[in-house]
Amino acid sequence: MLENGHDAVTATLIYFVIGGAPLVIIHRLSNTLDAMWGYRTEQYCYFGKFSARMDDLLGFISAKITAFLFAIIGLLNQKIIKVISNAYQQSKTYKSHNGGWVMASGATVLNVSLGGKSIYFGKTVCSPQLGEGEPAQIKHIKSSLSLVKKATLLWVFIVFIGELLLLVNQ
């Protein structure tokens, strides 16, 4: 939920502010193509690599902003330093640098840990730990949705205040 919330919601709003609808379309297109073909098949090898690299490039800024939005929300429970520290340190070990920032910061705010052993399509996969706290469970879905919603509202508020300040200074 945390990474998908970034990809579909916060990144979209961030790129709208930075570059309007054209940048939103480029981001959404590269993100969707990465999800479909990024590094997956021999047939789409170059196409998949290009879309994955483009998604990595575009997600670099928005993932950091989203992590900092989560950290600001973490102020309420005195976790801002831990959120940023975990995002920075733990993202280094995760397969996706951008996803690592978003998931480590969000999981830390939620007081859950992501990662460990999972079974995907019959194969055991070990992922590094992101965040800290109890293992993520179904009961955490609502709180992760709430965190993404708060981060979205916080971003809209920051943009609104920024625009207001620009208008006042003109």
C-alpha cells in the first residue's frame, strides 16, 4: 500500500506541481510500463529496462518527498529522526531504492516491519527489513491507507500555502 500510494497518488500530485499534466502522464506511463515489463522477459528486455530506469529516475524526487511527508506526520509521535534514518539506511538494502525510501519511512511511522521471508509463486523470497515494529498484518492496511491520505493532504496543504505566499508577495 505504501509504495503503491506513492506511485499512484503522492508522486502524481508532486509531478503535477513540478511539471503539470505532461509530467504526470510521463510518470504514470513509465511507472505502469515498469510494472508490466520492467526486467521481466527476454522479449521485452530493452523496453523493460528503459521503462524501469525511467521509473527509477522519475521516482527519485517524489519518493524522497513522500518519505519526508511521512516523516512530518511522524512528528506527532516523535519519530521524525527515526523515520528519515530508517528510510536512508534501509533503502540501501532494498531492491528498489525509491520503494525502499517510501516503505521504510511509512512502516516506521506505522510502527511495523516489512520484509523477511515470503512465498511468491511457490518460491521463497527473502527481503530485507524495512521499518520497525511488529510484522505487518491485515489490520495495518487501514492505517497505511490513512497515512497515504494524510501525506496527500499535507502535500496539498504545503502547495496551497506556497501558492498563497507567492500571491501575497506579488
